[in-house]
Amino acid sequence: MSFGDPNNPYGQPQGQPGPYGQQPQAPYGQPPQAPQAQPGYGYPQQAPQAQPGYGYPQQAPPQPQSPYGQPPQVPQQQAYGYPQQGAPYGQPGMPGMGGPPAFASWGARVGATLLDGLIVGVVPTILYVVGMIVAAANTTVSVPDTAYCGSDYQCIQDAYNNANDAAGAPAFAIILIVLGALLGLAGWLFLVAKEGSTGQTPGKKALNIRVVREATGQQLGFGLAFGRKLCHVVDGPLCGLGYWWPLWDEKSQTFADKITSTVVVRTQ
């Protein structure tokens, strides 16, 4: 039984589908819905989607996008354990963060110097002292005998020459003294070479300290290390004031360190 014209949507009951290819009409009082695209003949039809009630938005508003399609980048933080930039060399870093080594204490520097003296200075000192003792024990003093010369000038001169030849230290003592001096010089140059190449003498290595360039923290090189040793002569006057200076100096420097722009830092 037919109710009106099948092509007339007003003649069809509410809720009934229209003819093939047409969408059902909305009930009276509801806004008309936009027709959905129908698939072509032979393609499977999609299930109808539930439509929201009148007065509700169709879809949620789109999320704001960045201008280039990428989310804003969070500023990268410095990796944990790396020192902060700009900290002067030798100053301790922030708590929990790595940082440049701290300056060596005055006690550690004195201890390293004493150890170096024992290592390279004991043997030369012993040789020198023994040589001096031997020389003092065997040195003879000869008085020229001029009683029989009268006024003969040549006779008097020969007498003094003979006395001088008889006096003096034995050759063995002289050898000991010279050998001790040469070994002492070699030991001093050894310490200079170690400071220049590694920043550590045997004593400094034992006390976990190192001498470096103040500006870069790098090794001194032989030339600067040699000059630094020579500059220690300015530390000696006024009761060794330059050697005491690290006790109250901000960078724990002697006068020689300030002249050569070097610092002594801890390695641990």
C-alpha cells in the first residue's frame, strides 16, 4: 500500500528512509542535516554516524598548532655532572655539579716539596757532606821555610811555592764534592722536566696536587717550569715571605706563581 508520492518527502512517515540514494529527512523542528556523500555503486556503504543533538557542537575545536607544525622546544638543560661555563679555573663548582679542581692547600704544597727533597736530594747531600769531611780531615797547612834563604828573593819564592803544593784537600774529597753537586743539579732538572710535562713531581703526585697554567689549566712546558723555579728566588727574602703567602692568598699562590701566572690545584 502506498502513502502518497514516493518522490515527495512530505508524504513519507517520519523515520522512514527515502528512496535509494537519498537521505532520510529530519523531523520537524530540527535543523536540516548536510547530506553525506554516498559511495559509488559497488562499494560498501559506511555505517551511519551518530549525530549530536540540536545545539551541540559537531566536533571539538582543533588544537592550536605551532607555525611550522612542530611543538615548541623546551630549552635544553646542561647535562648533569658537567661544569658550568664561565667559572674561573680552580674555583669549586656548584654542589652536585662537576667543576674545576680546587686550589691546593699550603700544607699539601709543603709536604710535596719535602718529599721531592728526600727523593732527589738525599744522595747528593750525603756525597757533598762526606767530601767536605774528608777534605777537612786531610787538609794540611804548610808554613814556608825561609830561614835559610836570607835575602835571596828566589829562595823565598820557591819556599812559598813548595808550601802551597803540600797544602790542600785530597783528590778523593774533591771528587765527592763535585759528584754530589752534579747529582743535585740533575735531580733539580728532573723535577723541572716533570712539572713541565705532567704538572706533577713525585712529591706532588703523592699528595694529589698539580701545577698548571692559570688561564688554561694546561701543562707548563719545560721553559715556563724552568722560569718558575728561578722565580722562587723572590720568595726567599723577608724570612721566606713568598713561601708563606699561599696561607692567605685567594688563589694559594706564591710570588713565583703570580709572576708566571700558574696555580697549584688538587687532582682529587
